[in-house]
Amino acid sequence: MYVLVGVVQFDLRCPQCVNGIIADPQTDWSFDELISELNSIDQKLQASSPVPLHFTKTHSSDLPIADKRRKAFVMHVSDDESNDDDAYEDNNSRHVTIGNRFGCEDTYLSDSTESDSESTSEAQWALMDKGGVIEGALIELSHEHQLSVAEEIRARISAFGADLTNEKDKFTHALSRAEKNKEARRELDRKRDLQYQRQIAEELDNHLTDVQRHHEYKSQIEEKKIRDDAAIEEAKRKQKAFQEEKIRQEKIKAEEARHQAEKKKEEEAKAIALEAEKAAKEAAEMAAAESQRKAAEALTASQGAGSKESGSGRLNKAPEGNVLKGAESALKMEESRLQIYNEVVGKGFASEMDSNREYSRQGMQMARRIKTITGTKESVRAKAEELVKLMNSTLPQSVNIGIFADKVVYFCTNASSNAAIYAYGHVIVMVTSQVPRAMEILLAKLNKVCIFTIPKYLSYSEAAFESRNAYLRAIGYQEEDGKLESTDDYVARLTQYMKLYGALIQTEVNGVQNLHGIEEGWKWLARFLNSLPANIYTVVALEAFLEVAGFALYRRYKNQFKKLLNIISRDFLKALKESKDPKVTKAVMSLESYIQSNNFQKEPEGWRLRDHLQSSDFNASESDNQQQYHNSSQGYGGYQQQYNYNSPNRFVYRR
């Protein structure tokens, strides 16, 4: 079915007069004048038109927008003989021509040619009469415009079809490429999936192997743990049996030590009594000699002057005094200690310390522990443990003992307070309870650097010493760069040595035996007062010793110690009060103040170890090297250390 759009053609050769209207347009009309003229002509035509009302022409300008868009008449012609090209072209060029409605009821259609032409002529005139010449011109113009629009639309449709074909080809090409890419991607994904499956299988196999190994290793660990637990239980059982046996042995030894101490005290009391008796006998002999001398003078008073002078010279002649002053027992003890020192440590130990790198390294290890000792319970316990471990290290114990004695004696001179000296005393007692030979070596070292710890004294004699410097070196002065130290420096070192010795003899630790305890301090004091003369050196040594050990001596010996202090005030200090040396005077006043103010009855500062180090006593240089250690379960000799704050003693060791 094809749609043909028919347009009635009108003859523009119109007559000069139609229904009384003369159509003779002026060539110089304006557009507005032409419109006005057309409107007037239209009105006249409508007024004089014989056409029925339903054929009346409505002016185009007065029609609504919907009327302007009405479709013209359409003829549907079926042509079976039309070819496909005409059908395609007619179909594509199908359009609607907008025109005016008109009827053809009065038109007669004939089959002849003449009638056709006549009818056409009559129809043209009738149409022209009904619509007007101008309306036909407008319709012709509209038809031409429609043809141009149709041609333009046809061209655009053709271009759009070409573009659509191109786009379709491009789309088909892109689709084929996409299919190829999709197939390639599927192949790549398939290969990757296969590779991933292989990797997953390998990883799973490895994981299962690791899990199996882990289970095997875990089972081995469990078995080893069971064996270790059994071994530990067995070791604990043996250790417990060993500890019980050791405790039993310690009880036996403690009982024996107690009996020996009691026996020793009895012997010491007897010795003191013998010394007192000997002193009384010597005093009686001196009194008898004095009475005999006076009697001899009285008997020889009548004799001649020559014989009198001769006899007087013979009686008053004083025997030459010995250079060495000291109790015989003390001198023998010094000789014995020196012999032990030479046997254990050796005479050339100092030079070996400088040349042997292992000795020097061990000395640095011990020095680091000793110089960081503070007056706290934890510090004393920890440092003692560490020093005992070092003394049982790879080096020979004799070498370690020599290093320990050397470092303790050296660092005591740098102690800033008596609290540090007391702490040194505790560490020495704890260490020597585990290594007994260390006590004798330490005492020998002290005797070598300070003769007053023996005690003994050397009197100056030109016959015995080559020079005054030789004498000073003999009593302990140190020489540096060929020059002897000053007396003040020597007295300061002497004071520290005596304080260390005093702290050592007065230290008491329950459960730990002090191999050189308070009894030795009492002996030292008796030997010192009986043998040594009163001078600047001896008064300083005595004051330093009493300042540290006086409180403990008073606690032990009470009134007997007071009697000794009275002897010191009455005899020892009396001989020094006449000296005009300001240093001697200062030392005498200090010792006399200590005795008269009863400072020996007051607990010295630092005597009792503290629980914690106070901030005022904290030393930054020592804190860098300070290390805290916990006491092992074994402790010292199978004992664990605890503190009993109600006891006058510092330590209580319990099993």
C-alpha cells in the first residue's frame, strides 16, 4: 500500500475581474499594504460567494493553530505493478501536506479526454472562485516548500542511513573484537585458574606437611617436658636431701663455733687478766726499783763526789728504746698474715695486675661492684652475691681474693660517709663467710697500707733509717713522681683505713660468722693503749676507730669499755694536751668531746642499713653503674636472708 499526496494545481492566469473584483496589484505595494488588500479581497469574496456555508473559506490568519495543522486530503492507491524501489522511495518520502479542506461533491469526473479537460477547466475556475487566486498562490508556495522540506528530509534520512550503516559496521566489528577478547580472556582465566589451583594444591600440601611437623615437634616437646619435669623432681628431691644434710652440718658447725667462741672468750679474758697482772707486776717492779734507787742514793750520800757522780750516772742511765713499738702477739699475727698473703697472692701481685689483661678485666668487674655499694639492705645483699660469683669465676681463687682485697682497701679511701663504710663492712663479712681465706688476705692488705691496724708504731731513729723520708715511707706515706704526700693526705687516708677496720670488727650478721669480730676489736684497743705512744698519728687512728666501732664496743662490754675511755682521757690525751701543734690540738679536742659527750652510747648515722636509698644520698655517678639483683633461693650457705627490724642486729638469716 503506497500513499500518494495529491496537490491540485491552479492556473495562475486569472481573469481581470472575478465577481466584480478587479485584481490588478500595484508593483510598488508594501508588504503591509499587500496584506491589507488581500484581506479586503477575501472579505468581498466571502460576501459574494455562492458556495454553501460549509465550503466557506476561513481566513488563514483567523484560524487557530490546530486548524493550521490539519491534514490535506489523502488518496490511497494500490499499485501492484510498482517496483520495490518506488515503494521504498514513496514510503521514505511519506509526508503530510497541510492545506485547506475542500469538497468535490459538485465535480463530475468523465472518462473522456475532452470531458476531463473541460471538467478540469471548470474545476479550476470553480476552485479559484471559491478559494481565490491568492489562496492558490499560497498553496503553490506551500507545496514547493513541502517538496523542499521533503527533499531535505530525504537527504537527511539517506545520510542517517549511511551513518547508521557505518555505525552498524563499526558496532559489528567492535562486537567481533569484543568476542575475540572475551574468548582470549576466558582462555587466560582458565590458564590462571589452573595455575592457581596448582599453587593452592602445593600450598595446601606444604601446610599439611608443616602441621604434621608441628605436631611431631610439639609431641617431642611434651615428651621432653615430661622427662625434664621428672628430672627436676628428682633434682629437687636430691637438693632437698642435700639441703637437709647441709643444714644439719651447719647446725653442728654453729654449735662447735659457739663452743669455740665461748672458749676463745675465756682464753681472751684470761689473757687480758694475765696482761693486767703482768702490767701490775711491772709497775710493782718499777716501784721496787725506784725505792731501791732512793735507798742507794741515801746510802751513798756520805761518799765522795766522784764516786757519787759515778754511782748516780750508772743508775740513771736509760736504756736505748726499740724502734718498733707493738704487742708481741700483734707482731706475730702480722707476720703470719704477711706470710699467708705472699703464699696465696704472691709478692709480685701488683705488677701482675698491671701486665695481665685478664687480671685487669676481673679487677674492673669487682671495682664496678665495690664502688657502687650503698647503705641499703638490697645493695649490700646484691653486691655480696655478685662478688662471691666473681671470686668463684674462671680465674684462680687466689687471684680473685687478691683483687678483692686490693679493690676494697682502695675504694674505702673514697667513701663519702660512715654509712658507706658500714656497708663495706657488711659486704666483707658476707663474702668472707663464703671465702674464708679472703679475710686473712684483706687484713694483711690493711696491715701493709696502715701499720696502726696491727697495731704497731715505728719510732724515728737516725741509726735505723737513712733519712726522714725513708722513715715516713716506712710508716705508710705514699710517694708519687718522687715526692712524698703531705701529712694531711696521709692522715686522711689513715682515718679511712681505721674506719674500715672499725666497721669490719663491729659488724654482726645473724647466721653469718664474722671471722674477725668484736673480740678482735677489744684486743686491738688493749694492745694499742699498752704499746703505742701518743702522737698525731696514733690519736687520729684511735679517734677514727672509736667513731665507727665505739657504739658496738659499748653495747658488748659496757662498763669495761667506759673504764678504757677513762684511761684514754686521763693518760693518753693528757700527754698530748701539752703539744702546741694545732693539728694535734684539734684531734685531741675531737676525741675528748666524743668521750665526754657520751657519743659512744648513740647509734651512729648509717650504722643500721636502710630499706631504700634516700634521694639526698643518691649519687648520680654511682647510679649509672648501679644494678639490682634478687637474692637467689640458695642465699649464703643454704640460707635465705630476711630482715628482723626488732632485733638490734641488722640481719636475721632463716632457713
